[in-house]
Amino acid sequence: MRKKTVIGGDHVRATFYCEDCIAGMRRRLEPGSIDVIVTSPPYNLGTRYSTYDDTISRQDYLDWTRQWIEAAKGVLADDGSLFLNIGAKPSDPWVPLEVVSAIRDLLKLQNVIHWIKSIHIPQADVGRYGILSDDLTVGHYKPINSPRYLNDCHEYVFHITKHGNVKLDRLAIGVPYQDKSNISRWKRAGDGLHCRGNTWFIPYETIKNRTKERPHPASFPPALAEMCIRLHGLDRTKLVLDPFLGIGNTAVSALGLGIPAVVFEIDREYLSEATARAKAVVEAQEGRGSGRK
């Protein structure tokens, strides 16, 4: 794997850098050039990555977090959005909260989004709509074998901006009104959609072989990155960044939407997987004609 790899053509391409993102962002990116950052850094919870040590002290982790956030702030546009996905483990639930507290003086926390991986919906709670014939449990979760803690079914996505006043395309990820009478009752409901809110149910795809189908130990689904980009607004997103690419879901999502991306990853094996996946997206687009969706 070369230090720099470009996938795509002149109109839409993803540029992959195999290097530390802090130095890379400062050296390779122009100030204010990034419209959307979607990323999920290591959580410092002891995850076994191929290259990175996920067991440093909490203070060192928070200091490092400030360093990469400062570098990201420098390249983020004034009206740009940083979507920071970070989770915890039941025995150490403070990590996400300590992270946003550590960067409170650098950027504004504009929205707190809850990524729901698994949920149970009792049929009785659906009410008069009658769309369920039985209780529904859907999604995948990390089972916890402990009498002290609940199963881990959610992670945070912090929407962070420079000034806290970035306008969003809320209906780009809107949901239909369950009660259709709202469409005629509300002026803003003419298209039949309303804001999804800050709880996003996005399950993982079912996998049979984790090593082959999900070779990274802590990746998020491509749909999560796509929803973040759409929420910020496709028309005003010219360049997407992921400082911690992993196996490439942010790049895959951006390319699929017809938006250029620049990404960083220190692990050559993860980056090789990411570029292969991005290449497949580009080839599929070339086969059916490119363009934003």
C-alpha cells in the first residue's frame, strides 16, 4: 500500500493517506476546506486493533483527543459539521462524556444523536395503527454476560460545529408521518415527512464470518456515515473527511453519494480493505453512470 492512493476519476474521487491523521491534516489539507467530517476514533476501551494501542491512560487519551480535534477544527469549514461516533462499555460508561467535555472549549456541541443498534417494540405500544402482529425485536447488539450491566445496544454520535448554528437538511433523512392527517394539518408537512429526531436505528448487516465480512473490530455501518452526510446537506458538501478510516465506510458512503473524500488510516491492512471497497463502488458507478443521489 502506497502512502497516497487515489480511487475514482476527475469528478468524484477518494484520496487515501496511510499516515497519522494529526500530522496529515495539518500538512495535506487546506484550512477550512472540509465540509463534513464523519469519524469514529478508537474509544480507548482495550479493543484489539492490528496497529494501534487502545489501552493508554485516560488522560493521555483525552490529551490526544484534543490534538486531533484541534487539527480537525483547522480544516473544517466555518459552516461545516463534525459527526463524532464514540461508544463505551458498561463498566466504563464515562468515555464519550469525558471526550466531549475535554473539547468543550474548542467547538460547539450542536446535537447529540443516539445510534440505536437493537431495539424491542411491544406490539401493544404501537397502538391503533396495527402494523405489528407480534412484539418486534430487531437489530444486533453486543451481549453482556454480567448480572450488573445491560446489553450494549447504543452508541453516541456527537454533531459538533464551530459556532453551533449550522443549518441542516433535516428532511433529507426525514421519516413519513405515521398519522397522515398531520400532512394536511401542518404547513411544513406537505412532503409527508418530518424530522427523524436524534434516535437513529441503524442495524449491522448480519454476518456469518466476522474475519472475512467485518475485518475491523469496531466499524460502524456505511448507512450511519451516509445519514450524517445527507443531514448536513448534499448540495453544500463538496469534500468529506474521515481521520480514522478503518475499513472505509465513510469513503464508501461519500463516493456512493457522488461526493469526494479524503481519509487517513495508519493500518495498512485496514487501508487495503478500504481502497478495495471504494474501488468497487467507483466501478459500479461507472457501470451505471455517475452522479449524486
